[in-house]
Amino acid sequence: MSERPVLLAIESSCDETAAAVVRDDYTVVSSVISSQIALHAKWGGVVPAIASRQHVIAMNGVIKEAVETSGFSPEDFAAVAVTIGPGLPGSLAAGISAAKALALAWQKPFVAVNHLEGHMFSAELDGGQIEFPAVYLLVSGGHCMIIYAPERGKYKLLGSTRDDSVGEAYDKVARELGFEYPGGPVIDKLSLQGTDTYQFPRPMMNVGYDFSFSGLKSAVRREIEKGDIIKENIATSFVVAAMDLLTTKLMKAVREYHPRSVLVVGGVSKSPILRQMLTGSAFKDIHVIFPSLKYSTDNAAMIGAAGWWQFKEHGPSPIDLPMMSGLSLPLAE
Ligand code: KG4
Ligand code: ZN
């Protein structure tokens, strides 16, 4: 068994209560995720008050399971890392309180991690190798960004969404079609059965790196409101338009910045269609790196990897650091 040090990581920024034990080479010893999806499904999205309540209920059990299955004891941990933001305030508070309490009780360093950086480390877990400079497409329920990183920890935001994230658009289209939250997986599956008969618009497709998904979403809604629709074709036409926007901008960044690694991370990176498009003929000379499916959506292992890097690079965080629900990426000048 490797003797490399381990830390405990906790994540609770949205609707997954998660804890993981991760080594300093980003190998995952244990990773436990308690999903609240069933509680939010009928509401069509995450209900913040339900989410924070459920984190409080699940948190201790999730941490206990991650620690016990890792085989390590509190004295073995080099630090306790946690997502400090961005996210829902009530959700973040549950994980931060638990992490601070453990760090104090165990007398271990406390490490506050940016959730977005967590996603950016997700493809490096369990042996994933990347090189810099890198270009990231971060596509999740809360974010849609293209980031250029000339080196580890230095970020230039090339573009982000001006309205909805792509995950949000998926979820809203799913709701219009009468499906429960989260819509991503349902719409993806349905889209494999249809054809692109609706040819939805691709707003801002050839304008810079920013995204806009609200126009696409409204076009889908208008079509649904007309009635007499073929759900499969709506799903296919929406997915093809959304993916076209994502892949076009990613390709533009690759051509302009010539990165050594191209990464696609965040919940929407689970999409088989997106993975297929980014490994297809248009991208044949570019090796696009994805996290393994279990680390695409929110998890604590990615927070552990980002936490290790941050701890080694910048040391521990102050224990009285407040929650930062609106945190963005630390950008280089
Ligand atoms: O990264 P994530 O777990 O949470 C945030 O940080 O926001 O992403 C959740 C998002 C949801 O909007 C969900 O609909 C979407 O990821 N998603 C998918 C798939 N699985 C989850 N989108 C497209 N295809 C999927 N298979
Ligand atoms: Zn996330």
C-alpha cells in the first residue's frame, strides 16, 4: 500500500453531500456521495431550503463512511479540505461547519477550496495526466466557462455564459417536456432516439467566447407551446444546437491558444453526445480529456485533489474564513 499522505475532503455546494479521502498524488482512497436528486426531482430544480436541511441530515454519515472505508484514522490526515464556494449558502454552510469542526477537533490544517477549481482537477484523479498550457471547458448546472490556464493555478477566463448555464438549459428544457429534475441525463438519452428536425438557433455562435443559452431555451419553449411536437426530435435538436455552441467555442480557443491539454469538466461532461462530438472527426488531432463519469458531477474527490495542490502551494486557509457563495475563479492579471 502506498505511503503517500492523505487528506479528508468535503463537498456540499449544491445537492450532493460528499466526502472523500485522497492521496497527494490525487489517487482516491474512498469517495462517498449522497445525492438529494430524489428530494428535488418533483420541484423541477434544487430547492435551497430542502438542500441545506438534507446536508445537515446526511453529512455525518457520509464523512463517517468515507473515513471508515478508507481504513485511515483521524491522526493520519494531513488536512481537512472543503468547498468554500461558489454554491448555495445554506448548502455550503453545512460542509464548511463540518470541516472546520473536524479540523479543530483533530488539530489539522483547514483548506478552503474553490468548487470551480475542484471540477478543473477532476480529470486528474486516479492517474489522469495533463500538461500546461491547458484549455478547460467547464460545463455544469451552475457554470459554463472557457478558461485558458498558461500554468497550474493561473487562469484567464476567455468566456462565460451571459444568462443560463448549459446544464440549466438542459434542466429547463426537460421541465418543459414534463420530465423531472435533473434533465441532463433524460434529455441526453431521448436525443439519441430523435433527429434534428427543428433546427434551433445557435445564439452568439460566432461572437467571441461568451455563451447565451436563454435564446435557444426560449426557441425550444415556443416550439413546445405550439403543441403537436415529437419529444425525441425536440431533445435531439436542442442537444445538437447546445453541443454545437460548446464545441465551436472550444475549437476556437484551441486554435487561438494551442494548449497541450484540452479538458472538458463539470456535470454536462457526462453527456455521451458531447464526448462523442469531441472525439469525432472535427477534433481528431486534438486529444480531449474528460473526467471519469463518476467525477464529472459534483463529488468530494475533486475537492481533495484541488485541496492538495492548494495546501502544498499556499498552505492552510484561516479557520475563520467565511463561506463565499459568489466566489469566482482567481484570475491572473
Ligand atoms: O457539476 P454538476 O454536478 O453541478 C454543478 O456544479 O452545477 O452539474 C450538474 C448538471 C445538471 O444541470 C445536470 O442536468 C447536468 O449536469 N448533467 C448532464 C448529464 N448528467 C448531468 N447534462 C448532460 N448530459 C448528462 N448525461
Ligand atoms: Zn459542480
